[in-house]
Amino acid sequence: MDAKKIYHFVGVKGTGMSAMARILKDRGYEVQGSDIDKYTFTQVGLEQAGIKVLPFNVDNIKEGLTVIAGNSFTDDQPEIKKAREMGLPVFRYHEFLGEMIKGHTSIGVCGAHGKTSTTGLLAHVLSGIAPTDYLIGDGTGKGVPNARFFAYEADEYRRHFLATSPDYAIMTNIDFDHPDYYTGIEDVKSAFQTFANQTKKGIFAWGDDENLRDIKADVPIYYYGTREDDDFRAVNVVKSTSGSEFDVEYKGKKLGHFQIHLYGEHNVLNALAVIAVSYFEHDNLDEVQRELETFKGVKRRFAQRKVADMTIIDDYAHHPSEIDATIDAARQEYPNKKIIAVFQPHTFSRTIAYLDDFAKSLNKADDVYITKIYSSPREKSGKISSADLANKITKNGGLIEAENMSPLLEYHDAVVVFMGAGDIQKYERIYENLLNDVTNNMN
């Protein structure tokens, strides 16, 4: 990477793209990008970093640029097309990530669920014990001088993570997702197997996942979890309204007592994976203990705020397993409050593939509301509707629209969990404004 070049990101507001742009900016490069005018939650970080965001325009492409193309766009996108016609260096996001991690002890975090939360926790812990570059799927990225580690989210969608070859891999789980690309679970497993083949030093895999148990590799595979046949075990787990604490053993040897201010069993497992990596790369686990206790979470993963007498939780959950984990975490922190789920289905193909599973997971809340299906640029329609999902829900609630969020005003001193990977935050803002209006009128 030439420090004299200007890096131009096509689709810079994407979560991975914005994180990568911020790392390059931190490394001293000149960085700019283009995107739609619509506000996204990644904008704040880009603005704080001093990264110029331009509207899409072919005139943005000039001599001297190195272009990073977001994976949401085809080669027919005007800026990308012009850059290739001009002979400028053009990298896809995942290709450039493969270049960026070189020269560091790299840890790629992959899995159908839990990638962002685990990468965020890993980045936080490693940054506290050694200089660390990191790229997290919530749009957060940071570069530091003389970084020893590079922690990054390795996305399996369209096998993009195969453009990277990390020293270590954390594999949180294998599940069938992205039905618009993968043909089934065996196809997903084959992608993870290839990623395992490319890992250089070791793999840390969740021991309860039988699909992960099928993975073979030339490097050691360490299983983490709560089973007796796991290499790294969390034992004596105690959950409370302040988080979770547990002891960790490695092949029968006690490594220490750890505490996290996070909720749900999945966060105990995420922490265990981070502890396992740290054990092999850092001999002072007391420092790891301290860093774990100070982690507050990542964006759009169980993010909370209080409005009037209500607790609002914002979460990226868009798969049944993720919904299970989010509701489980809400129950742990708020055992005596009603849990209301507001779910935005994400893509028609995923809604069709998991219709019954979505209903089963959502029914674990006390009341459930379903919004319109959020489509994607690749999939604008389908043979299913939100009503089909709502009809399978046995709890009170039903369909809800942004134009009328008033049914949620019936709840008091309760928890509303907004879940989805689309524009669910639009619904949150409307509800929050309604709550504030009602509160102000009462005063």
C-alpha cells in the first residue's frame, strides 16, 4: 500500500467498508468515499475520522486513486466501471482485507452468528494488552502504529472470507444462512472447511456445534464450551442481572475466574473463545480478566437506552438462532419485566427458509409485533409476506407499521426489543418520539 495514493471507497457507508476506511486513515493514508445520501449509523465514525463522503458520481473517479469496491455493487456500477476502464487499481473489499492483515498476528472471527460481538470483544481485549488493528462488522475500525495483532470479522457470505488467510480462526458456529447463495448446510460447511485449510496456526471452535466437529485441519483445533470433551471449558457459570461470571479450565487446568457485564449464554461462549486465543498469545491472563470486565458491547448488538419508563433494546438479530440469543439475554437482565419483540424480517428468501423457526424463536417473547419484510437490492420481492409469519405467532401483538406505532404505547415499565438487519431503527425512532411526546404532554 502506497502512502502517496488516495484510497476511494465505493459504498463507504457499508459497515465493513467504513471500518476499513477508518483503519487506512489511522495508518496515515488519504481516504475518501462515495455512497447514497441517506443517513446511516456508520456516518458518525467516518465524519469523526475526517473521511470525506461524496455522493455517487462517475466524476469522483480520477487518476491516482486506488479504488476499494463494496461487495454490494457489481462491476457495472458507474464508478467501478470507470475505474476499471481507466486502468486504476481496483480491489474488492474482501480482497483488500486479505492484503491488510499481512504482517500482523491475525485472528479472523467467522460463524453464522456472533461474529460481530466476538470480534468486538476480541479487539477490546487485545487492544488492552498489545497494539491492535481491528475491523468489526458494526462499522468500527482502528489502526495503530506498529500493531502486533489484527482482529477482523471474516464474513462467509459468497465465500468472501476465503480471500484471507489468518494465523488463527475463531469459529462460533456453522448454520445454514444466506439461502440466496448457499445451496444448503453442506455447501456452508465446505466454505468453512476451506477457510480452516487456510488458517496457519490454530482454530478455536465451539464444541457443541456438530458441524464444526466435522471440520478437519492441519493446524490444531481447540474446542471451547461447557462440555467435558471441550479443551477450553467454562465451569461454575453464574448468571445475574449484572452479567455472568465463570471459571475457565484448559484441559483440566484452571486458568482463572472471569466476569463479563454482558448477558446471555452466547456471550459466555464468545468470552471463552477470546480467552482461548489470548492464552496462546499472552501469558498474563490477569490483564485479560480486567479487559473483559470493561467491555460494554458493540453497535446494534443488544444496545440499550431508557425512554420514559421503557427500556428499548436495539439488536441486529435477523436469524432464528440470533433471536433466541437476544431474547435469552433480555430475560437474564430483566427477569421481572415483560419482553416485547418487534421483528423486521430481512429478505424474502430468508423469511421463506426459516418461517417456522422464526415463529418458534419469536414466541419466546411475551408479545410479538412483525413489520414489513425488508428487501435487499438483490431481492426486491418474493412469494411471502409479513402476515404469513404473523399468522404463526401465538403471542399477542401482530403486524405493525411505521405509520402507526401506537400499539406499543400500551406498555409500561417493560422492555421492547427491536430486531432486524434492515432499517428497523426507523421504527425505533418513531416509537421513541411517541414516548417522548406522551411523557411531555403528561408533565
